[in-house]
Amino acid sequence: MFLNLRRAKLIAWGMAICFLLIHVLMYSVFEQCKVTPMVRVNIFSIIFYLAMLFVVYKEWFSIYAIAIYLEVAMHMTLAVLFTGWGSGFQITLIGMNVLAFYAEYSARALKIKYVRVMPFCLIGFILYIGSYIYLHFNPAPYELTGKAEFWLTILWGVIVFVINLFVLQLLVYIANSSEEKLEFQLFHDKLTGLPNRYFLAENLKEVENGKIKKYWIAIGDIDNFKRINDTYGHKCGDYVLITIGKILGEKAVVCYRWGGEEFIFCETAARSFEEIVSFLDEARKEIENYPFEFEGQELGRITMTFGAACSGNAKTLNDVFREADAKLYEGKLSGKNKVVG
């Protein structure tokens, strides 16, 4: 998972430090331009962001997100009202929205206490429109030089674009990672990590459509698996499934977990049936000779039986599955621990 508590804290600290440095810069600008009320506001803001570093340390993320949004809204609205629309401070009221929604998303993803940010964004919208209307009828008491307005407009444009691009790119990455994780979980068995029957169904669509004519299917079943669960417990049974899944998963042919103690091999590559049986027999021997041990206790010999069938003679996919299953059943009845093809 990309987003975790540690990363959230680092991002929050980074944002607080960036805002702190911006307000140090704004303090210098307002002091040089003799905008005394905003000098005082920036002193408050500098102290505020120092306090936010402690808030992040304590992991009070809801307080952090709302407090920062309100501080930015207050600071930028006052800056516009004191210096005029041309200073460009109002653009941050737009840029903060994406950061606010990212904060809410992060809290939801981390399953920690959060506050819905939509009402606060609506407040930002009202302040944006309200300050424009106010300034239309009431000129700002302080006037910045043309040079100061020029550089401030560029500065706020850069800051807002950087914040928006960073957060949106981060959200795209998170969304893409989440989709990949969900897709993996959908098509893979949670216990063994092997592809599951849904993955197999997707891979066999070309076979069902008749595009692939030559293929083979083998069904493997762990012998006496119920005895393992009854004797050593289900955790031990899980250990056996995971271990066998790892052994079978390392083979050149893709192995799927069908369910329970059954595994399926499927291959569309052309090779002789003798080669297939030999391949399966190697897998059988590897499992038979594996030293299974759970919590310091040796489990003894664990074996598998395989039934394999090939396509051909106008057989459908279901026919091949039924034939492989029948051969597996034949192997079970004739002594187990063998490959029947």
C-alpha cells in the first residue's frame, strides 16, 4: 500500500515547512511594502505553522487539515482585502481545494478520524467571490507597487500549480496502484498467491472461442489432505497448501489454485503428451521428497495425484476438464501418488 501513516506524516510535515517558508517570505514582502496589518498576520502565521509541526508529530491530522485550510483562507482573504485583487493572493483559495480533498482521502484511506472538507471549500468559494465584490465597491487601503504585484502573481501561480500538479499526480499514482492491487486480489488466491480459477477462466477464453486448438489440462489433488487438517490442525493445512503452491508455482507452466486442495496446470504450447506426463511426474516427485515440517514437527511424506488430458478429436474445453478429472479420480482409486494421463 502506497499510503501509510509514516508517509502521511512526512507529506504533512513537508507541507507545513513549505507554508512556513512562504510566510517568512511574505513577512519580508509586506514589511518592505509597509502593509503593517499583514506583517502582524504573518507573524501569527509563522507561529501557527511551527505549532502545526507539533500537531503532525502528535498525529492530529483532522485538526491539522482543517486548521491549515482556515489559516490559508483567512490569510489570503485579508491579503486581498488589504492589497487589492491585482496582488493575486486570491488564487490560493482555489488551489487549496485539491489539497483539502487529498487530506480527506488520506484520512479515509488510513481509517483515521476525518472531517468532510466540502463545507470548508464552500467557505473558500464564498470568500473568493465575496472579496471580489467587496473590492469592487471598496478600494484596498494599501497599494503594492507594480513590480511587487507582478512577482506576487507569478509566485502564487507557481505555488498553486505545483501543489495541484503534485497532489493530482499523487492521486493518479494511488488510484492506479489500488486498481493493480484489486486486480491482483481478484485473479490470485489469497493463501498461496497463485492465479485462481477466475484468472484461468480469462486465459481460457481463446480456447473457448476456438482460436486455440491444441492445449492440455492437468488437475492435481493433495492426497489425504483431510487427515492433515484433522491431525495437525488447519494452520498446518494452510502451511502445506502454501508450500505446495510455491513448489508448483515455480514450474515453467502456469499453475492455478482451483480450490480446496486442488491445483490445475494448463498449457497451450505444443508438446507431446509423454513430455506432459514426465513434467507432472517431476512435480509429483518433488512434492513427495519435500521435508514438510510445521512448528518443529515433521509431517512425514505428503503426496499428490495428477490427472491429465489433451485437446483433440473435436473435444470441447469441458470435455478436456471432465477427462482430466476422471483420470485424477482413477489415480486416487488405484493407489494415489501418481500421474494418470
